[in-house]
Amino acid sequence: MSPLSWFVASGASWQSAVQRRLRTVSRLRSRSAAAMRSLRETFTPPAPFPAEMERRFLRDHAHRFAPFRRAGAVLALLILTAFFAFDYFLFLQVADFPLTQVWLCRAVLCAVLLQCVLKSLTAAFCNDRNAHVIMLSGAAAVVACELLLIVLTPPSIGFYGYFVALCMATFYLFGFLHLRARPVMLAGIVVLAVTAGAHAVLLGTERGGLLPDAGYALGLLANMVVIGLGMAIMLERNARRQFQQERELSDMNVELSGRNAQLASEKEENQIKAQALIRLKDEQRSQALQASQETARFLAAAAHDLRQPMFGLGLALEAMQRALDGGDTGEAARLTALSIRSARTMATTFNAVLDLSRLESGFVAPEPSHFDLDELLREVATDLGAFAQSRQVALRLRLPATPVTVFSDRQMVSRIVRNLVSNGIKYARRDAPRGAFVLIGAVRLQTRVRIDVMDNGIGIPAQQWHRVFEPFVQLDNAERDREKGLGLGLSIVNAMIALLPEHRLEFKSEVGRGTRFSLDVPKSSETPAADAPAGGEPIAADLRGMYALVVEDDCLVRTAMEALLGQWGMLVDTAAGMAETRALAAGLERVPDLIITDFRLPDGATASDVLDILLPACEDGGRRPAVLAVTGEVDSAQAALAGRAATVLPKPMHPERLKAAIAQAAGRGQLNRCVE
């Protein structure tokens, strides 16, 4: 071989050897890193789960290992009881063995462990925190007892007789009780520290330390603690892994169950579709019948509270017609006032029923205001007076000496009180010794006002109290007498109370003696608002000479509104749709003071379209009219007319409220205001 070839071959061999050694070093480094990771994992307590999952794990951990911990506590008690014989054996072998002191320590320890066993049998032991406290308390008692026995007994038997027992107890603590790693780690450190401290304290005594060979003993104990900690960490890590796997399996089962349910649903849907041609006729008939029943039930529920004022209005109008035919204008005026009151009551009731029907859709919310409670209660008593008289029930009213102002939704409070009073009248006991009566009262408290509605009627049995607020429940109307309503009154009351903050309704009842309902309403120190009357005297406002444009597609409403505004001295032009509105805008000779329009008009038009036509035609020298939208779709109108300076009023509405809205607009300077 030439020198050059030998040199090349030697270089290649040397390079191959270096690469092999580098690979060997790399493997050793990788294995060393893996070993260090395993060592860290072995002696690093597992991290807790997120908060909610950790609570579930601790609950599951406590229940899962409660039987093992109970068995461990019982086994420890039995083992330590058996050590009485071991102590006696040592007493026979060692002359100066202090049997009395040793047995006394054993007895105290057994008593402590017996207490731990008894506590482990209680339900509180299934709480992980309580279980740790009980088990660690027992372990602390064992360690303290063994250390004391080492001190009491001669050094010659202290190691083999009792220090080994201390090591066994430590190992027992780490393995048999299935405690979590961190408390066990703390307990192991405390045991080592206490043992080393006891040895240090005894170094200066005749004994010369806790044990003759303290280094070996403490090293043995440290090894036991380290091994036990590794075991406890491994057990907790396995428990957490098992819990997580079970949770994942449970989630998978839930997901699979959902998929199975979905498949079953799809299968059922396919079967239904396959049989659709055969069952279609019966299903349509059943659906039609069900829809008819639901519609009838809804209409009956609405008619429950509309029947009385509607009937009264019909009677009053008939009597008024006869009075006018007979020329009795005084009686006709009285009946006119009665008709107006009945119409107001009916409108208020109708609005309340419609609002309640929209509660589940979230479209109705309380509108709290400051109002005079005395005025409201007098209105209720006046409106229901005729009904009470027809039932031979005395309706009494007791109010505080001075007026009371409250902060609540006036319409809802009125509706609640009316329902309670109406119920008291309907279920009156006419054979009562003092006659049937219903009392409406108000009591002024520190921060609220209590409205009481009391009667001496038939009462409600205590076992039926929980049912009185359920819909369509009438406890004393098995024959379904419609004069007693449909059982919606108290359910409506309950629904309204749930909507009103800081309101509370209580009731007490006794069969044969009557019932008392008490409604707590927040008290107010402010003056009641005067711009939204609910049924008092008409608003004293001079509207004469004002010019209004009315756009309303309903002929009856349009004609009635034109007549009402004319009675107030206003000049009115009307339009029924968009074509008439355009014609009206083209022929205007005077800028109107006010535009009153419905929101929903024929052919998909709305109040926004009306304003787009009228407002440009009405502007003259910077002047523009005020706008009132009168509609049954209040929410839609408010959203559509936002930013157009329009006041939205609900249908139906008291005429006085309409007049108040016009007067309020005029008072705020909205009529004929300048556009900037």
C-alpha cells in the first residue's frame, strides 16, 4: 500500500471512530436527560387541574378512596393494639423496661386512632379536606407516640423496637392512605424535622441523642420518606390520570349518546316521512284542533278581564241612548262619564293582557314612575264599586292621613290590586255574620308602603296555598262557573310581581275566615309625575286653533280621532294612505302644528314614509311640526323613528293621555320649533 493510500484509509477509519464516539455521547446525553426528566417527574407533585375540574377531582378522589382510608385507619388501630404484646415481650427481656409508661402512651394513641376511625365512618369523611385532616392527625399522633417511646425506653432497644416502627408508620402514611402528594410531602418534611430536632435536644442529656447511631437512623428515615414521597406522587398522578381519562370517556359517551340520539331522531324522522301520506290527514286534523283549543284558551283568558268593563260599557251606552231619546240630558251626562270610565278600564285591562302575553318574548318591561298611591286605590275602589255592589259585597277603603307617593309601574300596580280585589269580591261569603266585605288599605312603613287587600270570604286551605298562583287553578269552582273567572288573576299577579324589583307579595288565609294579601311597594319622596294621568280629570290645556294632519288607515279610528280633536278646537285634515298623504302634502296652505300618524300603513308603508313626504312639504322658514306616532307596535315604531323627534304612543290609549302628549309637546316648545 502506498503512503498516500494508507493515509487516506487511516483518516477514514479515524473519522468513523470519532463519529461512533459522538453518537455514543449523544445517546448517553439523551438517556441522561430522559433519566433526569423521569427523576423530576417522580419527585414533582402533579399540577392541579383548572378550578372547576379540580373541585370535581377532589370530590371524586375523596369518594373513591374513602373505603381504602377507612380500612387503613382500622388496620393501623389493630396493628398498634397488637404492639401491646410486643411491649410486654420486651418487658420480659429487658430489666429496666418502663412498661407502665409505654402502655399508657399506647393507650392514648389507640384512643386517638379510635377517634379517627369513628370520624372516618361519618359522611364528612367523604370530603377530601376533612379526610386529610383526620388521617394526618392520626399519623401525627403515631409519630409523636413512637418518638416518645424511643425516649422512654432504653437506648439498646430504641432503634429496633420503636424507631423501625416509626419508619413503618411513615411508609404506611405514604402508601396505604392514598393521600395527595403535597400534604404527604409536608408531613414527611415535618417528621424528618421533628426527629432531627428531638435528636438535637437530647444530645446534651445522659442519653446522648435520640439513638446511638443517629446518622444511620436519620438516613434510614430520610430514605423511607423519599421512597414514600415517590410512591405518593405516583399514586396521585395515577389517580389524576384515571380521573381525566374517565372524564374524557364520559364526555365521549355523552357525545356518542348525542350522536346516537341524533341518529335515532333522523331514523324516526325518516319513518315519519315514510308514513306521512297515510297520517297527514289525521295530523292536520289534530293540529287544527289543538290550534283551535289554544286560540280559544287565549281568547277566554283575555276575555276574563275584559268582560266586566265591556258589559258595563254596553249597558251604559244603551241607557245613555234612551236618556237622550227621552231628553234627560243630566242622566245622559252621568252615563257618558260612566261610559268613559268603563272604556278607560277596558283599555287599561286590554293593554295589561297584551303586555303579559309578550312577557316571554322580552318585549315588556316595567315603566316605574312616581305616583300618588291614594289616587290609584280610590280609582280601583270606584271602578269595582258597582261590581262589588252587584255581589252584595261591601267595598271599604282605608288610606293614611296624608297622601303617599310610591315608585313603581302604575299600570302594573293597578292591575295587581284590581285582580286581588276582584278575587275577594268573587269569592265573598255572603252568609258571614257581619256581611261580606273587601277592605283595601295602605300602611306607610319606613322605606316602603304595604297595600293590604283583606276579605272575610271562604278562605284558602293551607295545603292548597302553593297552587293559588298557578294558571287556570280555581280551588272552589269545580263547576267552572265563568262568573268566577278562568283562574288567571293570581297567575297574572305573580308574573307582574316577578317583573317589579323590590316588590313582595305575601298572603295569609284561613278557611271560613278570609284571606289577606299584602303587597310591598317602594316608597318615594318625590312629587308624582303629572304628564301621564291614568284616569282622573281631563288635562286642562288649550289646544284651540292648532292645525293637525292625521294619517290613519282605519276608518273608525280616523273618524273618531278627527271628531275628538275637533271637540278640542283643533283644525284637522286626514289621510287614509300614502296616495292621500301625497295629495295632502301637495295642497297644504298652512304649515301644520302637529302630525299624528299610525306606524303600520297599507301596502307595506310605515310612519317613516309618511314623514318623508310630509316633513319636506311642511318646512317653512325653519319651522317644522311635532310628530306623534300612535300605534300598537310601540317597540318597532321606536326603533324605526329613532332620531326623528317623534313621540310614540300606544294603542289603545286614554284620550286624556293623547291630549297630555299634545300639550306636553307644546309646553316643551316642540310645536313650531325652529330647525337648526
